[in-house]
Amino acid sequence: MIKFVLVNDRVPTRKPFFCACCADRLEKGYIREPSTDLKYCDMVCYGFSETLAAIATEDQARRVS
């Protein structure tokens, strides 16, 4: 299973894209998550976003049980 795609020396096409975590404009090189098509400026933002998603999932699981 692919968790993310590292895109080197390319700028997202069609419209200006911004990092899903910090909202910085994406320049050459970014990280794209294939399952959601979210784009991140670097591994730090991608990792932070993944951590937040895991916390939210755990919190939701606690509320259900």
C-alpha cells in the first residue's frame, strides 16, 4: 500500500495548490497522499497531519464504545 508520493521538481497543475496542513503555497516539490489527493509542502506537515488524523480516529473510537 502506498502511503504517500514524493513529487520532485514539479508544481501542481491546474490551479495554485496549498499545503493541507500549514496552507503555504506549494512550489517545486511536494508530497501527495494518493487516497485523499491532499498535498503537503514537506514531510513535517505530512507527519503532523497524519498524527492529528490518528488522534481524531482514536478519539472517535472512544466516543463510540
